Amino acid sequence: MKKKYKLPIIASGPVHPLQEEMEFFQLYIDGETVVDIDVRLSYNHRGIEKISESLQFDQVPFLVSRICGICSASHPLAYVQAVEEIAGITPPERALYVRTIINELERIHSHILWVGLAGHFIGYETVFMWAWKYREPVLDMLEKITGNRNNYGNVKIGGCREDLPEGIEAEINPILDQIEKKMDMLTKAVLDDPILHARLKGVGVLKKEDAVNYAVTGPTARASGIPIDVRRDDPYAAYDLVDWNVCVQEEGDVFAKAVVRLLETFESIKIVRHAIAKLPKGPIAVEVKEIPPGEAIGHAEAPRGETFHYVRSEGGNTPARHKARAPSYVNVPSFKASCIGEKISDVLITLAAVDPCYSCTERVGVVDSHSKKVIYDFDRLFQLSREKTEKIRKEM
Amino acid sequence: MSPDELVEKLNTIKSSLTQFEQLLNNRIYLSCESENCFEINKFLFQELKARFVIATAIDCEQYFEILYHYSYDQTGCVINLKCFIRDHENPQVESITPLIPAAEWIEREMHDLEGIEFNNHPCMERLILADDWPEGEYPLRKDWNHEKEI
């Protein structure tokens, strides 16, 4: 990546410090303040769109569920909805409910995972330990329903591959009660903590007009006062058949993003409860013969935002063109608006606040452009982020 | 705006379009030639205030198609603008990134993978392909041989 200015840079990458996947950030800094940011992607480009053109329509859901381990229910769902639209297939009602339940369980575990990671970033190890502990029963439940903790592979064109196991209703409700109780405690602890207010409010603000220009989606948009949610705006699965609310905050800072995710967890628990209570009896799939020529889009609300798939069929066995867009593809460029003007110690949590998909083993270094001497490395940045929290804690 | 009012508003740009299709209640497909593409995108983003979702480039062997996908979230309507680039040898179109910052990455991606030139793009650098990937090799084109050694 070219260097635009004669300023020291923080090179963060090519593997991200705490999340999955590989990206490279080049932060230009002036003193302690970030003045510009460049992003480089695709160190791990897998050519999924090209592979998809060589697979049969019913094989593609397994491929797209591997786009992201955490969003492995929403990608196949968006694809399958596009193909169902081309072929004019209406899945049975029970399948719609099963899809809703799996997608919401996915959202619950993803949001709890983020809360834990965010706590870890700013030096709240207890939040990290608690959150990941409470996430475990959700994964166990997903394993019981689909056979896998991630990469569920349960959705297919025309319905679902597997029905819910017998007696799951009796098991799932006590687990939901337990998670709700624990998350209630965790949410109150986070929202009432004056140190977290001081640490996260006003940090990494994404203004509403920037959110519109960068076309961000999901909790990132909803925390900047844009009330969009595919589940409500263009209902799919059984979202129009159960009762729930869209959570919106106006501030656009890291705190608002945390609040949106915490509140959404409760809405998701509510959706799963309603869906289980209203679950109709009947078949879970219809027979699909062939996919006629045509084109369609399918979109679904993944935990991080809208997953969008476009499929074109020319009447053969394989898609003629398949485009997949993950929510981070539009959320990550918004760093250009939210990170500039921030202090170095706030960058880590700002970058993490959109919940982008990267990995846990990265090195970050601040390099002086003249002497090429490393001033900060990732450990030092991590330390700075935690020291700031500690300083606020002591001042209070 | 109700779905009917949306269709009515889209009718005001009908003269720049070559086709207007409403496949389902909330799926609209518009077609245009590459010369009118920038103006229609401007209308969709600035006048209609639709959310830019993504764009898809398709190699149709004799010509290229770029689909700009917009979502009109008030009614849940997805508007797909198909822009036809007739010159397959030297495909060019006006960049919409100066208008919509969200389009920066996808235009760079289409440039890398399909070899479409976006005029007036503020930062046309490699995004998907490696920096040492040879010029003129576009892996998403239909005639690209994936077994070829690069």
C-alpha cells in the first residue's frame, strides 16, 4: 500500500489482533491523533463467487455458510431466498419458523461474543469471562438442533434439511430464561458503570450523515440513528409473524453500539420464545425440481448487518453469476469517518465496535517514518487502551 | 413514501431508462446504457435517498452488465439498476464513488476482477488481487482460464 503522507504510521495487519480473517490498516498519526486511515483487504480471498459458478444450486448453501463462521446461518439463508424467488418456491411455514429460530440463536451468540471481546479490549476481563460463559449454552443448543456449533448447514432450497429434535421446546425455554437472567445482570452492570460511560461515550462517533454515505448496516447503522433492519423492512422467514422491536440509538459512539447489541440480545431471546411457542406442525421442505432462468436478490439480517446475495440463473444446474456481500464490506470503510481525529488508545475499541470479522493473532506496530524504529507494537497499544480505562477508574 | 408513490417517482426518469420491470411487489429492475448511469445513480441516492447496497459486474461475453443494487428501506423495496457497457474490448463507465463513498471498494473490486475502468475514481488501487498480479488478467471474466499459471 502506498504511503500518502510524511507522517508516522501504525501498521495493523495483515492479520487482525483479536478477530478472525486478515486485513491491513495503515493509520497515519500526528502525535496521539489519527489523521487518516488506509485499509487493504483480500490477503485471504477465496474466490467464493467463482467457485459458486461451478457448483450446483443445492451445493452452494454449504459453500456460502463458510464465508463467515459466525454468520453461517444468514449467508445461506440470503442465497436460498434468492433462488426461491427465481423459482417461485414458497417454503412450508414450519421451515420459516425453524430458520428464524436458528438465525436468532446465531445473533444471540454473536452479540454476546462481541460484548466479551469489547470488554477484553478495554481491560474488563470479567466481562469477557462472563459473556463467553453465558454464550456456551447457546452454542450447545445450536449443536443439538443442527449438529454443529457453527456452519449449521440446515437451510436448503425449499425449506430446511433437518427438523428441530423432538422435545427441544422443553429444553430451550429454561436455557433462554437462564441466558436472559445473566444478560440482564451483565447489561445492567455495563450500562450503570460510570467508568464505561467515561471510557466509551463520545468515542469513535459515526455521524448519521457519514453512516448514510458509507451505507453502513446492522447495529452500526442503528447505533447512528438509522432505523433499518431487513427483518422488519423486507420481512423474510417468520419475522413478520412474531412480535419484536428494532433497537435504535442516536449517538453513534462505541457506547451506543454496545447498547444496541445488548438490547438486541433480549429481542432475539423474545423472538426465539415466540417462534417456539407458535411453531406450526407440518413438513419442513417442499420438493424442488429445477431452477428456471431468471435473476433475484435475497437479503437477510446477519448479526453484523445486512447480508446480500444476487443470483442469476440461465436454466442450467449452476448459477450463471452469484454475488455475495457480507455486512463488514460496507461497515469497515466507515472507519474513515469514525477513526479520524481519535486518540491512538481509542482506535482499538473503535475498530472493534463495528464487530468486523478478523482474527486473534495479529501484530500492530507504530513505526517512525524517518528512523523506521518501532514505537508502539500491538502489546503497547493494548496496554494504552487498558491504561486509559484504569486512569478513568482512578479519577472517579 | 408508499410503494405506488415510489414507482411514480421512478417514472420521472423513465426517459433515461431502456427498461422498467417490477418483478415482484418489492423488487424493481431498471435498465440503462452506460452514458446515463451516473445521473440515474445520482437520482437514486440523492433524490430518492435509497441506500446503496452493492454492485455486481457480469461478463456477458459480448458486453458487460453492472447491477447497482439499492434498498429503499422505508418500503423494503430493492431497486436494481442494470447498466449495460457495450464495448467489451475497452469497458468504461463513470465512477459513482465521488457521489457515494460506499461504492469505493466495490468499484476497485470490479476493476480488479472484471477489468472495467471507472473514470474519475479517486483511488483506483488494487483491492482484491495481489500487487504483483499481472496486468490484463481478470479472473471473473468468462473466458479466463483458471488453470493458467500466473
